Amino acid sequence: MKKLALLGALALFALPLHAIADEKPLRIGIEAAYPPFASKAPDGSLQGFDYDIGNALCEQMKVKCQWVEQAFDGLIPALKVRKIDAILSSMSITDDRKKSVDFTHKYYNTPARLVMKSGVSVGDDLAALAGKKIAVQRGTIHERYARDVLAAKGAEVVPYGSQNEIYLDLAAGRIDGTLADATLLQDGFLKTDAGKGFAFAGPAFTDPQYFGDGVGIAVRKGDSANLERLNAALDAIRANGVYQKIDAKYFDFDIYGQ
């Protein structure tokens, strides 16, 4: 009887511990500098497509989201040293990044584009970029593509710490163009007052060697537990319509892609 009583007490004691374990927050790294994906509201709170998707996933998984702001080029290092558990910050799934992190299924897929002064003609051969200063955010797939491909066409590739800094210099005429995600450029610059007089130039860039297979959520190498539950949650919000409601809040097209 004493043994049974002891076992019963241990079982009761274990329940709260299990509940506490389930309530452990998921620390998600994000850079809040890229509307409509992630930015700061006037009151300083986070907002955007990435932020809403992350909160929907946490709600689906019944865990608390703990958002950790970090410069984009510091996100993977922060993940590796366990300052965060996942990265949800419009990070493209590429073979190069797969060497450092594991990715979930994609949660959206858009091409890269150039933005330059309206009327500038850039053909598919990109020859018109010779001598042009093309800005990219440091540490992104766009920087890698620009250095490998655009520089070979004679462009001067200029790295910046953030896309917002690029917009300021582009509007001021200190650079000739920028290469980034098409939706980011449209909503974060072209639709703003600063973007008047600018437009997309040249072709859409989709080479999987550089731009991967869409945008996913990164977790540490071998973190199968978080990978599996995030994938399951992504599938669930796609199936129950929550994803589509968030999509419609920000875009007038299906950003998930093919």
C-alpha cells in the first residue's frame, strides 16, 4: 500500500512538471525591418506576415511565442549558440544554408527582382548593369547572387547592413539599384512615397542554385522535435484556412506559390 501511495504521489508530482515542459516558450528569431513581412508598429510592437504566421504556428502547437529581434546576418549564429530555437524571418531554403541549419517546408515563395529608376531598361542579358552600383543586404542570398552574377556583368555590388538603409541611399541617388525579394521591394519601397520614380527593372530571378526552394523556418541541425512539430503546424494552418486569412491580410495573391 505504501508503494502504491508513493507511486500515486510521484504521478501527481509529474503532471505539473509535464505541463511546465509543454509551456516552455519557443524562442523565434526575427529581424523587424522588412514590411510587409516584419516591421515595427508605431507603438514599437512587432507586426507583419512572418510575425502573424509565427503566432499562428505557436497557437496551433499550443506553445508561447517568444520573439527575439536580431540582425539578419546574426540569426543563424544565434540559433547555433542556442539563443533562439527557430528563425522565422523570410529566410530562403538554400543548399548553402542547409549545411548549417535544418529547414521546415516552405511557407512562401517569391522571386528576386531589381529596382531602379523608372525608365531604366535592363534586358535578360543584364549588360545594362555595367558600371551601376547595385545594393544588397549583407549576408543574404541576394548578395551572393549579385557577387556571382551581377558583378560578372560589370555591376558594382554594394553591401548594406539593412534594406531600409538601402532605400534611403537609393532615394537619395547614391546608388543605382537594389536586388531583393520582389514582394519586399514592392511593399517596403515602391508603394511608399520614397519609392516614387522607381520601378522593377530586368527579369525575375528564380535560379534555385541561389534562391532555393522557397522560404522556410530554420531550426538547429538535428533538432527533429521542433522541425516535426513546426511542419505539422504549417500543414495544419494550411488545411484549416488560417494561413489563407493571414495571406489575404497582406497580399492580393497567393504568396505560397506553386
